[in-house]
Amino acid sequence: MGRWYRWTQVRELAGAKIGQRRARRHAGSLLDFPPILQLQTKSGCNGECVICPQKKIRDMFPEAAMSDELYRAIVDQASGERNLRGVGFVLQNEPLADPTLVEKIRLFRSRRPDRVTTFIVTNGTLLTPQTGREILGSGLDAMHVTCNGYAREDWEAINRGKSWDAFRDNLESFLSQDLSGVAVMMSFVRTNVFREELQRAVAYWRSRGFFCFIHGINNRGGLVDDYAAYARPADREPFGPRLRKRIVRQILGCCPYPFLQMSVLANGQVPVCTHDWARKKIVGDLNRLSIRDVWNGEAMREVRLMHLAGQAREIPACEHCDVFENVAFG
């Protein structure tokens, strides 16, 4: 499982670098379909984690659910694209809050029976036994379960608004089922405040035989309150992750996201990046344009050229973002 995930990371890095080279040759246009699609089939989340701006987003934007018409149009456009490598049914939300999620995954898989990787990222509190069984039968390939704690007190301090009992009961029930058809990974965010708690949680789930993916915190474009209290100073970060980030940055030269993936909100709008929570840079609308048109449109071309020229900070959505500097690919 860990080997599969690391190989996926390597492929993404290679794809982003190829995209950068194509963008240079074709004035920002990639002349192709995005390798990765991230779809927000329903906005919102059932929690308010300390490292996530969900409350602010609810105050800024109305909740929305993707229409069947729009979703089918996306599937129709993606069904014949050879360049597509992955579809994430998650974007700034808790995907299991969408009661139609399983149906949507099944529809996509029926149109793309090949190995386009489908995945979700979930906090696990809505992964009831019934939902778990349905997810396992949907054709989903991979699931990241965010698990940022081990003991009840600290877990609930990190994952505000969520139930520790629901999380543990749901996860234990899910893990008791046949998981041979899906890669399940425990995903942890490395923070400065809950460092020891994180270490205990990782040790426990590794003892259960699961691959644990630990990644750095990011400021969600500047929307996370008290970010400095949770972010670990670079000089206190473990040597391995620090070296990996340096190598990734050196290879890529600039942020990989504009060259690698397209994110689609429930209302059909396309933000410049999955990390543009405040929607400061909308590059297209799939209610009016095709995926290919947005991916190669003027707005995305301009964004790519500015990244390649070292001018990313001049893009409103990228001005305060620290993903490339502090997170890279974990």
C-alpha cells in the first residue's frame, strides 16, 4: 500500500514537470486534458478542525450540491480522455456528506472501467458500516482517512466538532471488512502543538499494518487562524521531510498544481487551485465552458506563465499561499 502511494507521488511529480515544459513551449497552454480532476460534489463539512477554515468558508459562500446535469457533463468529457490519471471526489469538503457520492463514483467507473484512480479524503466520522459497505462496492480505488490524534481529549481538540466515538467505531467496523480492492491510508497533518500526540497515533496505526502518510500543515491561502502556533518552524522539522521538500522544490522550480490538476466546485466554478479556498482566482465555469477549454484557457495560461516566471505572488490566490514552500508533496 505504501509502495503504491509513493509511486503515485512520483508519477504526479513527473507529470507536473512535463506539464511545465509543455507550458513553456506553448505559451502556457498544455494542449491536453488535466491529469487529475478534483470534484466537489457537495460543499461543506461536519467539523471545524483547528487547521481548516471551514467556518469562514460557510460564512463566505452558500453551500451547494453539484447538479446531476453538470456531473454527467463532466463524466461525458472525461470518459474518453487518455491523459486523465486520477479523479478525486473531494475538494474543500467532507465527501461522505453527499448522499449521492456512491452513485456518482459508480457512474464514473461505469464509463471509465480502466485504471483511472478514484479517491476520496474523509475524516471518517460519517463512514458508518452501511456507508463503508457501499463505498467498497462503488469502484473506489483509494481512501485517505484523516486521523490527527490518538487519545480522545487531544483528538477532539484538533478535530473540533467531530465525535471521537463515531470516528473509532466507524473505522474499526470499516477495517474489519475485506479491503483488498481499495488502498486505505491514514493521513496525518504534522503540527507543532500536537507533535507527541501525532507520534502516538502514527505508531498505533502502523502497528495495525496501515501505511501512514504524514504531510505538513499549510495556511489554506492565509485563512487558518493562529497558523503560526501550529506550523512547525523549518529548523525544527525532521531531516527526512526537510530534505524531500528541498529536492522537490529544486526539481519542479515552481508550484506544480497549475500544471497537474483541475478543481471543480459544486457550482461548476473552477478555482485556480485546490488550495484557493477563498476563491480569489476563478479561471472558468464548467456550466459554460468545457474542461479542456478551461484547462487551456487564457486565465490558466496566464497563471502558469506567471509561476514559471517567478511571479506567483502577484496572483491573488497565490499571494499568501505557502503550499510549495512548506508542504510540497509531503
